[in-house]
Amino acid sequence: MLYRIARVFLLPFFALFPCFALAQTATDPWQLWKQPGVHAIMRHATAPGFGDPEGFVLGNCATQRDLNATGRKEARVLGRAIRDKGIALTAVYSSQWCRCLHTAEELDVGKVRELPALNSFFQGRGNSAEHTAALKKHLATLKPSDKVLYVSHQVNTTALTGVYPDSGEVVLFKFLPNGEVTVLGRVRADTL
């Protein structure tokens, strides 16, 4: 009886609004991430503080903000979820900042490679347009079979995607042939 009621009332509704029905089945970010051409950029996990301290030196973690125990745990939990959900990454790239490198290492989802285009440009450390253009140039070199995770900073993620991510948040996107980025979904480390 319930089936008949649902069929009478809901099928016409979905027939009028097919995009609603599709949206309801395509919102799982883990399933979106598995689709061809979907990549991810994430903000490093929790690193207490703001900006970079006085005397910051690239390559010297003792002079930088870095992950605390919470941040390390966030990254490990997210990495385990990535593996458990069957996300088959072909590459992991990171900013050269220690909090990003350590996030990428704690994820344990592949060999971590440094990519200067992911370096922060906050506090005058670089130019937003130049960094974003360099990252897009890199994205344009990817093959259709690639599935890449980028670990970066809030400013870089926002410049590329328009999303202001929390610490440890992943933004799923597609890079289009015209150089535009389409955001598809988000995964937050603190909700796993």
C-alpha cells in the first residue's frame, strides 16, 4: 500500500524535477572523489596560531607554525578514511611549509612531493595570481587517469576554488579545459 502511495505521489514529482533526484544520489563526496578527473585540495590540518611567526625560515620547522597533536590525529584519521573508501590517488603534492608537509606525511596515502605553487602567499610571502596560475599550469598537465591530492593553505585553496576551508578540510574539484575550476564537494577531517 505504501509503495502504491509513493508511486502515485512521488514519481510525478521526480519526473518534473529529475535534477533533484540526481542531486540526492550524487552528494556523497567519497563517491564524487572516485569519479574520473576529480582532484582534491586540502588545507593543512590544525596548526595553532595565525600566519607565520617572526623569523620564519622555509625548510626549518623549528621556526614555523606546525601541527599539534590534534592536527596530526586529524590527518591520520582522514588518511585512513581515504584508504578505507578506496580513493586511489596517483600523486600527493604539498606546499613546502612544514605544517603542509607533515599533514601530507601523516595522511600516509602516497609519496609526498613538494610543489612550490602550493606555497602560502599570506603575509606577503608571494603573489596570489602567480601562485594560482602556476597551480593551474600544473593541473593542465594531468592525464585523465590521474587523481591528485594537493595539501596547501587556506589562501591557496580559496584562490583556486572560492571555498574558505577549515583546517583539515578537503575540497573536491574538476579542472576544466578552459582553465576554470568546478567545486564538487567537501570532506572535513573533524567530522570523520
